Amino acid sequence: MEFNLTEIIGYLASLFVLLSFFNKNLRKLRIVNSIGCGFFVAYGFMLGSIPVIVTNVAILGVNAYYLFVKKEDIRPKEELENK
């Protein structure tokens, strides 16, 4: 079985997006998901696929908004009430 660079980037993108959903911490989820989206953007460029590029750039924008602009407290409500 032989893989080319485009396929490897695609598999890495899928792996990071999948791994992001195993995080309970929303900040870590968004960071890992952003890495996956970044790989998908690269994958989209390698394929010449505008829908893949546009979708993942949009998701990166949403993640960036919540990571850097909104910066809401993402701890569970129960944890905040116990303090």
C-alpha cells in the first residue's frame, strides 16, 4: 500500500478532527480541531477543492473567535459554583 503526500495530509486532517472530539476541555478541543482544519485547508489546496478550503477556513475562523476574541470561561458550571 503506497501513500502520496496528499493522502497523508488528508489522513492527518481527519485524525486531528476526530481526536478533537475526545477532549472534555473545550479550549483543547478547539485547538486540536483547528490543527485538523489547517491540515484540511492544505489538503484542499493540494486537491484544488474550493469547498474543502472554504469550509475549513470558516471553521478555523469560528475556532479563532472563541479562542482569542470571546475568551469566555469554558469551565463546567458545576466547577464554577464550587469555588
